[in-house]
Amino acid sequence: METFAALSQGFLIALTPANLLFALVGVLLGTAVGVLPGIGPALTVALLLPVTFKLDPAGSLIMFAGIYYGGMYGGSTTSILINAPGESASMITALEGNRMAKAGRGGPALATAAIGSFVAGTIATVGLALFAPQLVEVAIGFGPADYFALMVLAFVTVSATFGASPLRGMTSLFLGLFLGLVGIDSLTGQTRLTFGVPELVDGIEITTLAVGLFAVGEALHVASRRLHATDELVPVRGSLWMSREDWRRSWKPWLRGSLLGFPIGALPAGGAEIPTFLSYAVERRLTKHPDQFGQGAIEGVAGPEAANNASAAGTLMPLLTLGLPTSATAAIMLAGFQQYGLNPGPLLFVERPDLVWGLIASLFVANAMLLVLNLPLVGLWVRMLAIPQPWLYAGILVFSAMGTVATNPSPVELAMLLVFGLLGFGMRRFDYPIAPMIVGLILGPLAEAQLRRALAMSLGDPTVLVGSPVAVVLLALAAVALLAPLLFRGLARFQAAED
């Protein structure tokens, strides 16, 4: 009953005119950036961080969540119409959705994606509201060693999940941990790695790093790829609505996709890609029309899109309850929380229940807005695909520079933006993931503080780090997450050599 009472208070906050406006702006921006290939919700939230630092925290975070949900919706449009996923989680949708569009059934494909996203988002948000308080009760009992082990697990899983190899992910993570050392040591008060630059005394700004790596780096990367094939836009022919047969074949995949997406998205090494692939495999196995898979089966759109959006709500559960980001967008949202001096975790539910439950309630509102807006505005989203890329990315560069200067009017900050932009370009060029670096900068100082606190309480005894069952289990999971990809890769090479 406490959960429902808290959620009711959250709706009172989410339904205020100002927060409704923030939610509307968020879902519109999110859908727009999901439609545009190469511009995802992580980049958009990173761009808005320096612009929103003086706004109301609740409204800004509601807008960021709306962008996240909208980006998941919008990615299906380009997957279906031009076979170019706006988000990595929409790759599977392109397999069947684009073939449906080429067969003149683009309307039903877009409809089942939109309705499935609404159903899955609603189910997953209910799951978030019900299970988040339970996880908070467990996390409140954590000691410093447990928190340190939890952050080690986050470091390892984020590094192993993102990127082409765990080694590249760990390299990106250690770059972020190194940047997290810059500034004043919270224990001794001494400056570290500032090199006599006064602007570095307070440490590296998360917003500058995020905007540089995501926005500037992406713009430079796109500019470097001069030769690329143009995508053919498939026009939406016929009715946008689904037939009775389409409804009959879609509702079960919506539910199955929801049940796959939410729990996997909530795992530390979850993400949205894994449940979409699993959903596609499940639907292909259970379908009564196996001959249509590969030719435009509506189940192959309905299930993965439901899993995609359910995983978005699942991703928010470890972020809000434990402060652990499991996706690039979640990492940037964590930076947004810290921009306002807020640390997601169990204490946030105690200290700022209004903000947390207002944010959760706003997800229901954003979901309803997306269903109402998505199908009627499909013509507008399609026309956005005609925006020339040079205009788009030039605007991103200008917006990045203006936002950074507005936050910290300093030549040093602008120079760091350029350096991080070049670093982001180099990381994309050589296939190094960016999200672990952001996570390293954000969680590195917190992990250091918990480690030193645990050692101080035990008078320097290192066995305190494995002194509780929770810490042992978390460290064991981290070891498995680190070694499993290496083991699987070794077995694959051995099998290839045998063949």
C-alpha cells in the first residue's frame, strides 16, 4: 500500500502543468533523435545537460526520461522505413519491419511497434514501481565494503558489455577512473593532477566530458565518413492501422517481449540489445507462420519492439535504486542527477521521494503521450530524414560549444571540450566504447570513498573487502562477468582451430 500511496503522490507531481510540458518536450525530442540515424538519446541528453543545469531538477530529469523513452520509440521508424536503426536496440526490428514496408505494409509495422512499445512500457513501469522499493530495502543494509564491491561489479559489467572486447571496455573505464582522480582529495584536502590549472581544482566536469565524447566526437566521426551509401526511404502506403489478424498475431509477442525486456534490462549486464534478439528468436520458434519470417512477419516487429521498450524501464531500476547505469543513456542520466547534487541510490528514495516517484509516474505519462503522438505524426518524422547531415551536425557542434560556455565560461573548459571531442572521435575510429569512460568518471570517486571508508573502519585490514557475504557474492559476479567473455572467445577459437 505504501508503494501505491507514494505513486499517487508522484502522479500529483508529474501532472503539474510545468512537468507535463517537460515530459512533452522530452518525448518529442526523444522521438526525433530516435528517428535520425546516428543521433541517439544518450547524445541528446548529453547536449541538454549544460543547458538545464539551472532548471528545476525534477522537470529536467522527467524530460531526460521522456527522451529515453521517445528514443526507443523513434528508432523503430527508421528501422522500418529505411532499414537503418536509429538506435542499436532497433536492429532486430529492421529485419522484418523493412520487408513489411517494402511489401506495402509499413503502416501495420509502425502501428504494432507503437502499440507494443506502449504496452511494454506500461507493464515495465508497473514492474519498476513495484520492485524498486524492494531492492531499496535490500540496499539500505549495505556497508562500505558492499558498496565498493557493487561498484566493482558495475565497472566490470559495463566494460564487458560495451565495445568489441572486454579489453577495450576496460581501457575506456580506466581512462575515466584516471580523470576521476583530478581535483581535491576528499580525505587529505590535497590537489591531485591539476598541474597548476585552477579550473581543474574542482575536478573534471561530467557535462564537459559527456558533451565532448558524445556530441563533438560523433559529429567529427560522421564528418570523417565522406563516402557512404544513401538509404532508400520506403514510403508508407495504405492504412496505418492494423487488421484483426495483425492484432491476433501481435498481442502475445507484446506480452512475451515485455516479460523478457524488463528483467534483462534491470540486470547489471543487461541492456536493450540482448532481450530484442531473444524475443526475435522466441517468436520465430513459436510462430504459426514460419515461412513469413525473413519475408516480413509482424511477430518479428511486435516482440522485439516490446522487449526494447520494456528494457528501458528495467534499466532505470538499478540506476535509481543502486546508482548503477547499465546503458549509455543511463550513464548520462546519472551525470544529470549529479549535476543537481543528487546521488541515485537507496538514500535518494528516503531524502527525495517526491523526485523519485514523480519521475516514475512521469514514465506512465510519457508512454501515453508517445502512443497519442507517434502514429499521427509519422509523416513529420519521415520528413525529418531529409535534413542534410552537414546542417544537423554543424548545429550540434554550435550547441555543444554554447552549452559548455554557458555552464562554465572559461577558455580552459572550451579547450577540454575540444580535447574530449577529439578523444571521442579517436575512440569511435578504433572501436573503443565511450560509456565505460563516463561511468569511470562518475563512479570512480564514489568507489574510492567507499574503499577508503571500509579500510579506515577496519584499521587498514584488506580482508574487510571480503568480510560480508554480500561483498563476496558481488565480487564473484564481477569475476564471472570479466572472465566469461574471455572464456567463450577462447572456446570459439579452439573450436575454429579444430574445424
